[in-house]
Amino acid sequence: MTDAKAGRSEVGTDKPGFDRGLLPPMLLGSVLNPINSTIIAVALVPIGRALGAPASQTAWLVSALYLATSLGQPVVGRLIDVFGPRRLFLLSTGLVGVAGVVGALAPGLGVLIGARVLLGFGTCAGYPAAMALVRSEAERTGRDSPGGVLTALAVANQTVAVVGPLLGGLLIAVGGWRATFALNVPLALAAVLLGLLQLPKAKTPEAKPTAKPEAQSTAEPAGGSTPRGNLAARLDLPGMGLFAAMLVALLLFLMNPHLRDWYLLALAAAAGAAFAVRELRAATPFIDLRVLGGNVPLLATYGRALVAYVVSYSFLYGFTQWTEEGFGLSPFHAGLAQIPMFLLAIGVSIVSGRSTSVRGKLLLGAVGQITACLVILVLGGDSPLWMLVLVALIFGVPQGLNNLALQNSVYFQTDPERTASSAGLLRTFAYIGSMVASSATAASFGQHADTGGLHRLAWVMLGAGLLYLLLTLFDRTLRRASGTGTRASL
């Protein structure tokens, strides 16, 4: 990023404008995860047929990515808070290309699952890096939400999330299911090139020399100002390890919940207790529980993200599988059936991005999810095609609203010095919701994605949608999130 670009002013103001050269790597890096999350939806059935694996086993292709990403997002986000986004972005996106090659050449389901794990870790840096860059540019320009970049980021993620199944169907029609993995190679090359050309080399965000004493426990020193001997303390490696143990045990249980696996919940609880003790005593904790525990608005946002994604990804994986196996559509036509959601979600995101209201978006998104679930309960294998289109249209509303509202909430509710790690933690809660959705889908369908299984899944989705609505209705901490708004007290 050149000084001339960085100092460019917006027309009609004496303040510098957001560096638009950052947008291409920000947007491409942030969509690598959702494109791999969604493109697999239409590939599960072809992969299962090619490798002789039932739906209960191919569900690991979904779970493996979310297990890796749920763990990696807050860890990589913390590294970005300390070292800046450039190096982490380049390393992670390079790993995406490696994973694409492994997946395209995988001889069996085990290697394919390994490729999805690599994709999970490789796509960890994009979103936290983008949020960190938005924060640093906001501080440089004096604009809390520079140039509507948060809306652009949300629209890009929403666009990819809903167009993924269609793109997956096209790739499978042209080159088979392996093409959905090979796609990552050119995407990774483009992301690395853009990162090398555009991302700033200076470590961001910089610690402010005028920081208040009480905030210094969570603020990171300016790049290179802390001796390397203190690196382990700054990163809180023991805290990261305990967090990893807790999350892995929890997610392994969620992948296939059964009473015989009670020991996984016990391990998660023990690791969680040790993690809490460690974080409350650490000088520079990985996740500052003292600050997070006092930030009720942020905790509520994380809770809403979890249940919202239970509904969203149950629809993405479950409904898509049913349209292929239970309704008889090809992978391409299953993706094509979601075009209405794709178009409506983009329009809703663009229009709603002009408003600073968060609560209104959340409420409308909740109503949209509940309505779609009720329509799914009356679907059957002999339903007219227009009913599938209707469900997709209804889901386009919450698809366009929820992610935007949740993202804006975190941006304005979090500690500015921990923007990347807080954004990563938002994704972690979302991925836990996705893991619940994956487990619910596998349990509902069993060996085949039939109509009875779809209806069982719809009841799970309806319960999550109602909880999402209640969490929004009774949350008195919701505020208007805007560039001039006030952040939640930390």
C-alpha cells in the first residue's frame, strides 16, 4: 500500500479515505471459507456415490472443516492482533492451495477429510484479517465504519454463501466433484498475489501510546517493541492449548452425539474449567474472560450467531441433500433451485446495509427463518417445484440480514485492540452452530435424505429459529450500530 494511496482524501472532506486497494484481498480472503463451506453441499451425494460412503460418513467432510476452522479462527485472529494481517493472510491462503491439490487427487474418503481439515485451517485468516484492516483504516481515517466496507464484506460473504451450491453444481457437471476442490488452487494463487501487492507490511493495529492504564492489559505493544523472549507470554500458548482441547472435545461430541461418548463432554468441561482459571490469571490472556464476561452485548451476539447458523446450515446441507435424493434433482439443478435465495439475499444485504438498525434486521431475520421452516414441514417428494423456489426465496431474507447484523454488532461491541480475535470468535460460535446443524442433518437423514428426515430436521431448525427470536426480543442491550455510534462498555 503506497503512501499516496493511504493518504487519499474523500471528496468533500478533509479526512483521508479508505484505501480501496485493500478491498480485493479482503473480500477474496474472507470468502474462501464460505465458498468451501457451501460448495460441498451439492458435492456430498456425488462423493458418497463415487466412494461408496453413506450420508452419515460424508457428513465428516462438513464437520472436519468446521472443527479445524472453529479452533483456528480465534487463534489466528489473536496472531493477527499481535503481528498484523499480512503474514498470517499469506501463510493461510497458501495452505488453501495445498489443500485444493490434496482434495483433487484424494484416493479415498480419509484423505478427502484431511484435505477439508487443511482447508479449515487455511481459510482461518481471511475474515479476521479483513476485520482488523477495517479497524486500522477506521483509526487512520477517523471513520468508524469507513466507506461502507463492513456492508461490502457482509454482502460478499452472503453472496458466496448462497451462490456456492450453484457454483458447485456447475463444477460437478463440468469436471466432477474433484473440481470443487481444484477450484481452491486458482483462488489461493489470486489471494496470495493480491496480499503481496496490497496488504501493508506494518503490523496493525498499533498500540496507542496514550492508552489508559486500565486498558493496557489487553492492548498489544507496537510492532517489534516487545522483546522476543516475551512472545510466548503475549500469545498465551497454554491458554490456546486448553481452548483447543475444550473445543475439540466438544465438537467431536457434537459430530455424533451419543450417551456412550459422555467422556468427551467431561473432557470439554475439565478443559474449559482449566482454561477459565488460566485466562483469569494470565497477564495477557488469549481470550480476556474478565472483559468478555462484562460485555453482555457481545456475549448475546455470540449466542445469536450460534442458533442462527444452526438454522442456516441445516437448510444449506439438509435441504440441498433432500432436493437431490428426496426430490430427484441433479446437483446442478439443486444449486439452480437456490438462485432465488441468491438474488434476494444480495438485494436484502445491499438495501439493509444502508440502515444502522441492528435489532430490526435481527427480528426480521428470525421471522424469515421461522416462516421457511414452517413451509418445509409441508414439503414432500411430490410437491410442485414452485414450493422449493418459495422456500429458497423466504430463506433469502434472513440470509441477507443475519450475517450483516451480527458482524456489525461485533465490530462495535468489541475491544478495538482485539478486533481480529473477536471476529474469529464470532465465526467459532457460528461454526459450533454449523456443527450442530451437521450433526442434526446426519441424525435426521441416516442412510438416505428422504422426506421424513427432512421434516425431522425442520423441527430442529424451527426450535433454533424460535430461540433466535427470543434472544433478540428480550435483549435490551441491542443498540444502533453506526459509524458514530457508541461502543458497548467493556
